[in-house]
Amino acid sequence: MSIEPNPMQNIMLIGVGNEFRHDDAVGLLILRKLRNQLPETIPTIEASGEGTTLIELWQTSDTVYLFDAVSSGSEIATIHRIDVHMQSIPSQFFHYSSHAFGVAEAVELARSLNQLPNKLILYGVEGSNFAIGIGLSEAVEQAIETAIQQVLSELEINHA
């Protein structure tokens, strides 16, 4: 008798951000809300976005979904989905980050070292306010549910 591998077993979700810099918190909030709708077997991790930590985190998983705020000049609350094996991350996406070595740099270094997970999907929500303070812009707040529904659909998890 063979046991079928659990496709959810090697998935990890990472929320990136700083909840004290307004829209920068969106990746953390997406992850926190997703947590309640996912099987307990899927690890969910909150991270600051420091690049070497991210590379270390995703080494244990075949599939990684990473959520973060982006600042690319697109319309506020635009949800960007990037499969890093299909395209590189536009360099301007994370230019507001306080990390000199952040998400984009971590992805590109891991790519050059052949240390990307088999599947790495970035969900970036276009933010507008990254100043010190608490609370998301109204449009960014509204984008959270859309991002969650997209991820649940992609993971084929039944949701209400």
C-alpha cells in the first residue's frame, strides 16, 4: 500500500513587513488572515524582509508564497503576482525597504546560487504610505481580501 504525498506538506507562506510603517504591514496582515483559512500543516512565518533570513527560511520548502508591500508606481492597491521562475522582480518594487539586502536581492542571490525553492510566488500589494505609523491606506486594506481569495484559489483550498 503506497501513501500519497500531501501536496500541502512542502508549502510555506511568508508575510513580510513592518506593522509600524503603515502600508508596509500589508504582507503581515495577509498572512495573519490566511492563517485562519489554511490547514495547520502549512507553516506560516512573519518576517521583516531581511534577505539572508528569507533565503534561510525557504530552504525547507518546495513551494513558497511570499506577501509584501511594493512601491512600483502602479495604482495604489494593485496586486502584483510574480512567479520568480518566470520573471525577475522589477528593481523598483522594493526601493522603499529599510533593508539594503531585501526581498528582491534575496531572490536574485538565491537564483544565482541555485537556491530558489521549486516554486516561489511573490504577491506584492502596491502601497502608498510607508511613513512611521499604524494602519493601512483604505485602498490597501481593501486589497487584502482579494489577495487572500487569489491565494486560496491557487492553493485549491475551499473557502467561504
